[in-house]
Amino acid sequence: EYMNVVKKYLYHEAEFGPSRSRAVEELGDMLWGLAQAADAWGMTLDEVAAANLAKLAKRYPDGKPSDE
């Protein structure tokens, strides 16, 4: 559902305000699902975020992907 919000905003020129509000709702649903998955694995969201930041720092030591 989140991707439908993005599609409507980017490609169908929907107004930003309503699109933003809907995006907040859908991202909240995604966050809840992610929190449930992390909990099922015995992880915290802080642990997941820290692991992701470490992975990205190793992958992109200068802080951003190249334009290749």
C-alpha cells in the first residue's frame, strides 16, 4: 500500500499533503510489521538499525553509493 502512495504522488501528481499523511500511516504499518519480525527473532529495532548502518558504512566508506 505504501508503494501505491508513492506512485500516486510521483506519477499521478497527487497533492503532497494527503499523500504525506497516507505515507505516514502506511510506513507505520510497515514499522509495526518490522518490529514484530525483529521481536520474533529476539532482536530490537536498535540492533537491526545498528547492523544496517555498519553494513552500509562498510559498503560505502565515503558515505554514499557511486554513480556507476
